[in-house]
Amino acid sequence: MRKGARNLITDVPGLLVGNAEDIRLKSGVTAVLCDPPATAAVQVLGGAPGTRETDLLAPHNTVQAVDAIVLSGGSAFGLDAASGVQAALREMGRGFAVGPHRVPIVPAAILFDLANGGDKDWGRYAPYRDLGYQAARAVSADFGTGSTGAGTGALTATFKGGLGSASTVLSNGITVGALVAVNAIGSATVGDTRHFWAAPFEMDDEFGGLGQPTPWPQDAAAPRFKFRERQASATNTTIAVIATDALLTKAEAKRLAIAAHDGFSRALWPSHTPLDGDLVFALSTGTSGKAPLLQDFIDLSAAAAATMARAIARGVYDARDAGDDLMPAWSSRS
């Protein structure tokens, strides 16, 4: 296995990603556009999710493919971002055909970044619809990570969170890519160190090359919780997309989303708590034309988990100080 050329989810052909953010707000939106529409599924394992259009992704439901996926800050207000992406897609003539009409299919998930120090006094209407439109209009194969898009105001228990991405090319030529906004109640690093839990999966020093801590901290297994002393609730959530160019059914895409959650468990301690809305969307573009056999699917699932773990670590690693942050950026600590 090796990294893709960009080490981004856009190494999967058929996908483009755009970001939009408001620095004063300390929040933003990330849009993944699928051209052509991609087979999609979702798996929610956190106890506090915020979503739009996830029911239609069930394998037994009619719509087989989506036009875009949206990850947004803003808690429930951020669900408006999907309307902005939908507006942009409608202008492009994209969407599910219903008679003479086209309805862009845009599932979305949000994270809670309202209490991160940004100015949320936005007046009557939240800005997320406009940010979603901007993100959809800014899509490219190359895009920023760290403190951008949906990761702009993200925090973890020990460092700033952020937007992360990674990709893997399997020996059979199939590509898998991950995109994640890391805003976990737990920590991506071991104890009080700068070493990432995801270190065993790192490729080519992509998040610092520190490896595992030696000696291993005696309190490494003790969970770190974001703002524990403030008893803050619903201030979390890691939301992600796992994608592949393999040819998958909706049911197989669902299995891929389930497998990718193992990457959360490998990269965040703890994860999937009652105060996280942890969620993974899965996309299959099918552009490789390869439908994996059972053994191939096991390899693909393992790669999905490892790639997701790497993307989570990269989201924290790439975050940058903004001067008035509640948590330090990983890069600011030596």
C-alpha cells in the first residue's frame, strides 16, 4: 500500500472538495461534490448527531447516489449549509431527476463549535447557507486542511482540531480516501505528549513522524476530556467521509462506513461517546470498475480504518494558531 498522489480524498476520481470559513465566526463548511453522483451510505455511532438526508442512504431506500456531502460547523444552525450547496448544484443543472425537475441530493452532518470563542452574534439568520454555497463554488482536487472549512473552529481535549484528509492506494489498484473534521471530546494524542494515537498507521512522516512515545506514559489510558471542568455538553463531534473508487452497492458502502469508524477508535481516545455525534459517510464512485471480492473487501475495510486514522491525526497536525484560541495548536507545542 502507498499514499495517493495528493494524499487527499480527491485521489479518488470523481470527487472534488471545497472549503469556506469565517475567521471571526471561528466556523466554516466543507463540501464534497460527486461527479457523477456516487453511491452513498452512512453510519452514526456517536450519541449526539446532527444530520440531514441520512435516512435516504439506507440500502433499502430508493435514491442510490448523492450529488454532494456536506460537513459543517455551527451545530444545528450549520445544517443550513446543505441548502447553499444544493443551490449551487441546482445552478449547475445537477440533481435527481423527478419529471422535468432536478433535486440535488445533499446529505449533511454538523459539529458543535458554538462555544469556541468565535463571534456567533450573526443576527436573524445564520451564515451557513452562504458558506455552503461558497464552498460548493470553490471545489478543487487540491484543498486546504487544518484550520479551514468545517475544521476552522474545531477543538479536541488537548489541542486544536481541524480538517484532515489522507488516501491509500491498495496493491490491487483500488484507492480509498478519507476526509474528517476533528472536533472530539477526547484526544488525538497520547496522554500529555505530542505523539499521535494513529502513529502505527503513519506514512512518510505525514503528521510529524514522532512514532509512539518511549517510555509509554503511565497515565496514557486515562481519558482526557475537552472542557471537563466546565461540564460542557454537546461541544463535540467528529464527522467524516470515507470514499473509494471501488464499485460498491449501498449495502457494501454501509459496511465501509462501519469499518472506517475503527479509524476513530485508533486515532481518538475516547471516541463514540454520548456527547459526540461521531458519523461517517461512505462514497463509492466506482471509477475503477473493480467490484471487490470478499477478501478484497476485507483489505479495503482495513485500509479504510487506517486511512481514517491518518486523516484524523493530520487534521490536528495541520491546525494553526489564530491568536485567540481556547486550545493550542499542535504545531505550537515543542
